Amino acid sequence: MSASTRQIETLAAAIADKIYIDVAKWHLYLGDAKLDVPLAEAFFPDLEDRSIDEAKVESVLRQMAISLGGDRTTVPLRDLIPRAVQTDLLELLVDFQDEL
């Protein structure tokens, strides 16, 4: 297992336990939704480049389309994560970037 694979798994574990989507006041953590690893993989290049910021987080979350209703519709992940949780995600990513 390469260092980057382990780092992605570590990042995914942090995302899985702390970041959630909010649907009708239900909190679905990204680990339970199986979105933690794809999100960690999407952010990892920016973390390696030390270029993570609020705009990058916003961009990645907008690009990640989440299928709902058995593929009847898709919604950007950004629209499902509350603003405060998105701020928590940015802080988590900045902390992780500092440890790289």
C-alpha cells in the first residue's frame, strides 16, 4: 500500500466520521453514504499541491453529483451539506494538509 493510499484512507476516515448531508433534518454521515472515499480522492491532489481553500472545497462539492430516488434526479453534494458542516470540512482539510 503506497503512502498516498494510506493518506487517502486516513482522510476518508476523518470525513466519514465528521461530515454529513442533511436531508429533512436527518443527518447521513458520508461514511454511511459511501461518499467518504470518493470525496477524499477528489480533494487529495489539492491537498498535495497545498492549494486547498474555500473556493476549492465549493468547487469539488459542486462537481460531485449525488444520485437520489433511484437515479431519478441528481443533486450536487454542495446542496446537501449544511454551511456549518462545509466549514468543518474545510477546517478538516486544512488540518490534514498541514500534516502532509
